[in-house]
Amino acid sequence: NHLLKKLGPNMKIAKNSVVVIHYAVSDGEGTLIDSSYEDKPMAIIQGTGYLIPGLDDALVDHEAGDKFEVAVPCEQAYGERHDEYVQTVPKEVLAGVEDLAVGTQLRATTDEGEQTVIVIDVQDEEITVDGNHPLAGLDLNFDVEIIEVRAATEEELEHGHVHAEGGCGHDH
């Protein structure tokens, strides 16, 4: 038992904790959207805006080894859908773009700055794009498993992301 005392209590997740999680996310109907379980877990710095707010908040006070489910309403996920984000534009506006198939993601300059839009319809003369996040308007359900919790290093906090062993491998 002396080993346990040496390690101290499990660290609870708080702002600026490095958190390594496995997750599976599904929509309100239970359809799986994405999962890390078949791949490697995701490492984030809690409270830095990398995760959607509802999941970020749900991690607080959990510790390594915890498994839990969290239901995140769309307001705490990717927001409501906005019909005005769907726009039809003449094809010549996108003349420089080679592959204008449904599902193509484009970067568009809007009043709010750069934004990703997805082509949802292609006609002879016009293209319809949707600036909503693909998961906007959806309530999401997460299955989460906390793999590791540790304090972020000063460098990680400065860079705003988690580093693997030996740094992040690029210059800032």
C-alpha cells in the first residue's frame, strides 16, 4: 500500500489539465458519428476551447479511470442551425475551384472572417453552400473514458496544445 501513498491521490481534471480521453459520440437517435476507440485517444488541454463547451465542462473533477456518459444539448455543442448560412451563389464565383462536388469543403471569406462551407447542391449555373457546422442543431451523446490526467507544462500552455514526449516537433 505504500506505493499508493507515494503516488498521491488521482489528479482531478481542472482548467489547464492535460486530459487524454477515449470518446464515442452519437446523435440523439443513437447513430454513431465518431469514435476514438478504434484509434488512439485524444489529448487536449481542458478549458482552452478545443472541445465543445458541454464536453469540456463535463470533464471537470473527473480523474483517470473514470468512464461516464454525457448528453450535450446542441447549444452546448455546435449551436443551432442557421438557415441564413445556406447560400446559393453563381458558379463563376467559384471558378478557380476544381472539384465542386456535393460534400466538398471550401474556405469562404464572410463578414465574420474565414469560415468553412460545405457544398450541398450543384446545378448548371449555381452552387449551394452551407456554412453551418455539419453537427449544428444536433444534441450529442458522448461515452467518455479518461485515460490520463496531468498538469500541462508551461510550454504546452504557451502553445495551446498538448506535446508528445520530446516537445511538439515544430517551431512557433
